[in-house]
Amino acid sequence: MDVSRETSERLQAYEALIRKWNPKINLVSPKTLECLSDRHINDSLQICSHIGETTQTVADLGSGGGLPGIVIAIYDQQAAPNRTTVLVESDARKGAFLRTCIRELSLNARVETARIERLEPLSADVITARALASLDTLFDWAHAHGHTDTECLFLKGRTVEAELAVVRNKWSFELDLVPSKTDPEAKLLKLKALKRA
């Protein structure tokens, strides 16, 4: 995905922060550090073009090292400067890392250090998650933190069809499956109108 020079520089600064902190708190698998840009940054970046212009709040569930939440916040700095990204992460050390990123990169974002199921409803316009939980669990969380017009953008791997089979009996939803730009076996799930069946 093409980004501006300023966005590219901030993404590089974010990569540097991950490399600096990773030995202490394992933000990404050490094996994937060599391909950090392709495997993690670009994978997260592909979500940005699917976030609607009118979106005011993005909630990234289980942010971990900020993938995709910090990447979205960096992209939005120029594309949608008034949009807020809420990073939900229960691990206090990872929360400290995310706050460092927000401060050092001057991002319009905030961190909620809490378990997703115990957090007050966020009523987010868009909810994102990457490598977090099964769709069965994600749907419960997204339903609690969204509203009637919320769109969910979930990056899922090769188990996506099996996971969809589980949730189709319990939920009704509109689904668009978009092929991943970084992994031939992965998909970006765009979900709307999520309701319990």
C-alpha cells in the first residue's frame, strides 16, 4: 500500500520501537523480526483502506504490540487526523509499550489496559483484531463494543472457513471476504449488521 513519506517515516520509527522493546516483552515472534515490515506492518496496513471516511472511533481488540492498532493510528495521522484509535490490551507491559508509541509518534490514540470482556462498552464505529481469538469469541466481544452500524475488520488465517461454520448458527451478519495482500492463505473479513441469531 502506498503511503506518504511522513507516514512511511513514522512506520519505520514504530518498527524501531518494536525491535528495541521486543527482547524484553516479546511483542512479535523473534523469528518474524527479520520480515517485520511484510509480515506485520504491511499485513496491518491493508486494513486502513477498508475503514470508512465517516469513522470516528476504531477499537483494536487485543492490541498486543499495536498490530494493527498503532499502524492504523499512524496511517490516520494524515488520512483522518480526527479519528481516534482505542487500543485494548490487558497486559500492562504491552500497554506501556503502546503508550510509548502514542507519545513518541504523536498519535491520536489511547490505551485501555483491561480485559476485553470487563471493559465498559466502547461503542466503536470500526472494530479490528489480528491473531487474537476464534470468530466465536470475537463476535461476542465485537457485539459488546459496537453499535448497530459498526463494521468489523478481522484478519484471519487458514482456519477461517471452519470458524465461519461455527458462528453461522449463532449469529446473523453481512460478510465480505477479501483476499489478504500479504498471505495467500489469509483473508480480511469485513463484517456488518452483526446480530445474535
